[in-house]
Amino acid sequence: MTSELWALLWSAILCLVLPALYGPLYSRQIGQAGVIGNREDVPPPTGAAGRGLRAHRNLIENLVPFAIAVLVARAAGISNGMTVLGAWLFLGARVVHAASYIAGITGLRTLAWIVGAVGIVLIIVQIF
């Protein structure tokens, strides 16, 4: 398995872990009945729980083009220093993005998002 695919796998794991981080925070806000119910009449998450949810949604939005780029590169047999750099930049940036988003550190969060996007672009450029 290529390094890029490992970065994609760890990105998917991050996507699965994020709800485990913000879920308990939200549970404290709405209580056990709200968590196990249909959530039709519960307030939206606030604070770190809300930021965690938004970080998770943002990761999902960015994970789709990252996965497509990695899988197209793999299908085309393209794996080099730039694709590896792009893949690991994306993953590292997304970890920093999630942590800084949940912590409420806006400048670092934005920088991490940009670095993650650059990682995707590095992979796409190698395909063309």
C-alpha cells in the first residue's frame, strides 16, 4: 500500500474519531434523553461541541476531493515525493485544523485549512 493510501486511511480514521470527541460535549449540553432520542427538539451544539461538529463537517467536505485525488493518482500509477508530501500535508493539516477548531483558535485553523488544500493541489498537479 502506498504512503498516500495510508494518509487517506488515517484521514478516514480521523473522520470517525471526531464525533467521539465532540459527542460527549454535546451530550452534556442536551442530556441523555436528547442523545438517545430523535433530536427533533434539541438545541444545536454550542461551544466546543458546536465547533467539533463544524470541524467534522469541514473534514468530510475536504476528504472527498482528497480521496478522489489519492485514488486517481493510485489508479494512474502515480506516486512520488510530491504526492506523498501532499497526502501527509493534508492529514497533518486536518489534525491541526480539527484541534484548533475545537479549541477555538481561528488563525491557526484557517492556516491549517489552507495547508490541507495545498496538499490536495500537490497531488492533483502530479496527475496532470
